[in-house]
Amino acid sequence: LLDRNIKTISTQKRSAYKKMDITTDVELIHLMLNEFYISVDIT
């Protein structure tokens, strides 16, 4: 059961990557950090 959940998550991740043109977790982390810093700047 857990296995299937993990597979589903990675599939969702992959389709999200495709949508945003992200190829790796590293790029995703960079993106998230940028968002984080931007939101910190605003407040």
C-alpha cells in the first residue's frame, strides 16, 4: 500500500515537473527557495 502511494507521489511530481519545465529536485528546491525569499521580502 505504501509502495503504491510513493509511486503515485512520484508520478504527480513528474507531471508537475513537466508543467513547470523542471527536471530535477534541485531545480524545484531553487524555485521554492526563490518563492520563499520573495514572500519574505514582501512582508
